[in-house]
Amino acid sequence: MPSQDNSRRRFLRRALAAGGALVLSGCDQLSQSAWFTKLLGSAEKLTFATQRLLLPRKAMAQEFTEADLSPFFRSNGTSNPDNPGYQAMAAHQFADYRLQVGGLVAQPRAYSLDELRALPSRTQITRHDCVEGWSAIGKWKGVPLSRVLEQVQPQPSARYVVFYCADPMDARGTRYYESIDMEDAWHAQTLLAYELNDAPLPIKNGAPIRVRVERQLGYKMAKYIMQIQLVERLDDIAGGQGGYWEDRGYEWYAGI
């Protein structure tokens, strides 16, 4: 029999997927109207409050076995950033890659891929639920974000973690980015993943590093992470909504 927590997660997942499908299916005119934007914002706040109320702070997303692995893990979003700097790193197997971690921290750091791999790791088999309507189960290995946070020492005023990606700037001059709050940042299943299914993370899936936030939908799990910044506020970053898609009408909190 399904557990109560799993039943709640399924309910929240279906509700969020339905909301995401509404956005994707052509609500451009509605998304420009003040009343509809306000309605979506109210629904998001309700979803966020409901998730925090129903699920314990350290509740874990469901994990699976290797027998459950999907035969193919498709790419979501960008599959190979058209960025000369990224392409140069990829050509050298990311030997020159450095993950910059800064902002509201006591000890800013720059991590090579080897340094990230040397930190204590976690392996988890979880389901990726995409707002476009597909799911896949994969085996992820990476360093828990909490291990990095322990080293850089967040300042008390830090409330959010912002991930900046290698995707080139769009027509609006915005580079792809995402953000989560500190509760999800410290969660045991939040990984900076560098392996998928026992192999180095493929470029189409976000090499060299992508974030896994297993209690949220797929668009929150940014790929090609180049920089992490800890901040107090989100409203003065890019479009002010906390993420590339959020600036275009998606919910900031996509918990399942």
C-alpha cells in the first residue's frame, strides 16, 4: 500500500504538472494579464505552504532500485550550450572547469571537477519529472550541496542559493539561472551531480555538473553549473522571479 507521504507527493506532482502544462500549452495572452499573473502567484504560495505543512523538513523523495532504471534518460532543455568557453572546456574533458562559489559566504571557493569528486559523495536512484509531461528514473552520483556549504560557510543573511549556467545569453541578455531556498540547499538529496548511471554525466544531461533537487520538478534542476551565489533576495536578480523560466511565468517553487 502506498505510504501517506508518497500519496501526498503524487497529489502535489499531478497538480503542479497540470499547472505547468497549462503554461506550456499556450497561455501567452493570459500570462501577460495582471489578474492571471496574480492568480498564479497565489497558487504558488499555496502550493509552497501546503508542501511545507504536509511534508517534514527532511522528508526524502522516493528512491528506486537499479531494476527500475529507465532504458533511456532524455535531455531536457539545452543539450549542448552554444558557448565558446563551455565548448573549450568540454574539448578538454573539463580539466579547466572551475565551479565558483561565493556571495554571502565567509570562505568563497573555486572547485575543480576533481576537487568536487574528492568530497564525500552520495548515490541515489530517483525519478525526474518534467513539466513537459515525461518522467525517467536515473542513478545519480555527486557531492551533496551541503558539503560545499559547510566549506564556504554561509552568512546568517543568506536565504537563497542561485545557480548560474553555461547557456549563452538569450535575446533579453539573460543567462540561464535557477535558485532554491536554504532548506532545499541543505537537504540530503540535493546533489551537485557529476555521474549518471555509473558514467560521467553526458553533455546532453548537464556535464560537468548539474544540480539535483529531488523534491522538485525537472526545470529546477539546472544543468551546466558554472557559478553558485548565496544571496538574501531574489528580486534584484535578472527578472526578479528566481529563475530563467520563473521570469517567464513558471512557479518559483515546483515541489512534488
